Amino acid sequence: MSSAEQAPLLEIKNLTVQFGGLKALSNIALQLRPGEVVGIIGPNGAGKTTLFNAISGFVKPQKGEFTLYGEERAWLAPHQLIGQSLSRTLQGVGLFQDLTVFENVLAAVEEEKRSTLQNAFLGGSDAQDLERAHMALENMYCASLEGVKASSLSYPDSKRVALARALVTNPKILLLDEPAGGLGAQEIAWMKQLIHNIKVKTSILLVEHHMDVVMEVCDRIYVLNFGELIAEGTPEQVRNNPAVIAAYLGSGATA
Ligand SMILES: Nc1ncnc2c1ncn2[C@@H]1O[C@H](COP(=O)(O)OP(=O)(O)O)[C@@H](O)[C@H]1O
Ligand SMILES: [Mg+2]
């Protein structure tokens, strides 16, 4: 069965988010199916991060329907994100600066464990938790950084650690907000490969300005402009869409 025939892991309809008089998102509809990498592109201020914030419960929509794993449900509240098999990385990096690399990743394991045991978990980390954190860091080639404080990391290293933290819980859905932002050419090539590897087990929503990354790794792309969905389709369709070229690809995008 191709991914297009499978029930979506995540489905959004009529999503509207307003900040005072500003409509950051207007009637957005979106689907993410198993095995897909779906791109969200558009100029700065288009509403991409707000979309991620709505999905992960960081902002409360004024309107819209939210279906997760085939079940229609209320939009998440921030504390409900853990335990949903849904991870995100932040547009910044968002590590706990005073903790070590290892402690940052272990914290995600412990948070998830507490949520699945419905707050009954009071003990510390066991050997299996430590091993999971270690393996997640090793997968991101960060094992040698385990004892380093997050505040001392280089920017590319901190992005890899943030990915390890997002992936250590084996999420079904991963939201990546500008993973290639601020990286050099070699690190971007690594990021593309990484996304290919991740998608085997985890479906991805990807916000990214580097169009070479988007066009190469995405199965489908949604284009936002001033909070409205102006196009959706395959990379080929989106690249050749006159409205998309006028709003975004012709000017601001990184080639
Ligand atoms: N918490 C907020 N309060 C008020 N306005 C916001 C808030 N978050 C985002 N916005 C506004 O919503 C619009 C969309 O922002 P954002 O989602 O960050 O865009 P993008 O990620 O596409 O650059 C922008 O005009 C931004 O200034
Ligand atoms: Mg943003």
C-alpha cells in the first residue's frame, strides 16, 4: 500500500490562529501520512512556526479540527505533548543550557516514562534509560559530547543534540523547524541524509528555507503566505507554481 492510501497520522482542518487582530493562520488544512516527509514553506512571518506551535499545543487555535492517529480530539495543551509519540525541535535550539548533553537527552526519556506510567513513576533512571540516551546521541555522532554542558556546544553540535533529544523517545511524528538553518554545506548534506534515515520510522513535518533540502527530501509540500495556504503538491508541482514563485521562490528562498 502506498503512503497516499494510508490513513493520516496527523490531520488538520480549518485551522485558524489569531494573535489579537493578526490572523497568523487562516483555515489551514494539512495531512501527514505514515512514511512521509512533508514540507511547509513560505516567507518569514507566513505562519510556519505558529502551525507547529498549534500542533504541539504551544498556542491555542481559535478554530479547527485536530485528528491524531485517526482519532479526532481537542487541540493539545502544552503539558499533553509528552506521551503522544510526537516530538519537535525548536527554531532556536532549546536545550537546557545548564545541563550536560547527556542530561538533556536523558530528561526526555524520563519525561516520557513519567507520562506513560501516569505519574506513578518516582524512581530515577535505570540502565535501560541510560542506554537509550547514549544510543540516541551515538546515532547523531554526539557520544563524545555527553559530558559537555549544553551552553558550551557549537551551534551545529547543539542542533544534533536537540535532534537526539527529539528522537530518543522513538516518536511516530517529528516536527523539524528549520533544521538546516545556520548550518554549513557539509552539515546540510548530513542533515539531508539524516532525514532520509529518520523517515523510515518517523514521519516528518519539515519547515525549512533551504530549498535544495526541501525539494530533495520532501514527498509533498504545503506553501503558506500571510497565514494562508496558497499551494500544495509534489516538489515538482510547487516549484513550477506561478503563485509560489511570486510569493516566495522568486525572491526570499535560499537556492
Ligand atoms: N506569540 C505571538 N504573539 C503575537 N504574534 C505572533 C506570535 N507568534 C507569531 N506571531 C506573528 O504571527 C505571524 C506568523 O509568525 P510565525 O509563525 O513565527 O512565522 P514563520 O515561522 O513562518 O516565520 C507573524 O506575523 C508573527 O509576528
Ligand atoms: Mg518560524
